[in-house]
Amino acid sequence: MGPSRHAAKGYGDLASTRPQKDGRCKMTDVSRLESKYNAFLFASLGEDDELPLSVLSVLARQDLDPWQEAGRLAQLSNEQAINSLASRIWTSNSERWSPSEASILAVRLIQLLPSRGGSQIGPQLN
């Protein structure tokens, strides 16, 4: 069996762990992924055929690296990030969401991205 689609993108085997000499398992590539985007990437958009649908799954289905796309969106202005994500959501299933529904979802989801260098999307918490 050949390498997985994720391995070709540099993720390696996400489910693998490697035993250390003391018998404990060490996380491999999973621990290196950007956890600061987890709230955004794992946010729910509802269900698709009774399966949970997250931002991560929408992006992955479009053959995008979800963590890279989250980083890219975090660098955009609020308006650009919302428009870009809304387009991706609508493109993922235009029969399910209208463009305006995709925009409403995108507004909520973009707020989950971390602060973007002086351009704060959500409320500042001290």
C-alpha cells in the first residue's frame, strides 16, 4: 500500500506513534502542527450525511492544507478573511449553503482565529 495523501503533503502518518526505549510512545508529526488554529479548524459547520463537518474537513476536501490556510486567513484583513472563507464554504457544498449563509458562518468562524498582528478580530481578553 502506498503513502497516504497526507504523507505526500508532509504530514507523515498522523496516527503513528513511535515507542521510546522506556516503552512510552512519542507523538510524531501531530504534535508539530499549529495548535493555535485548533479552535478554528475543529469548529463545527454542522453535519454532512450525518457526519460532523468541521472547517478542517471543508478545507481538506478542497485539497488544501488546513493549517496553512488557517495561517493565510489569519494574515488577511477581517473582510478579506471572511470573503475567502465564505467562498470556500459555499464552494464545498453550494446546494447546502447560500452565499449569504456561507458568509454568516464565515463571520463566526473567522473570530476563532488568533490575533493577527494588531488586527484583532474578536474581543481582546486580558
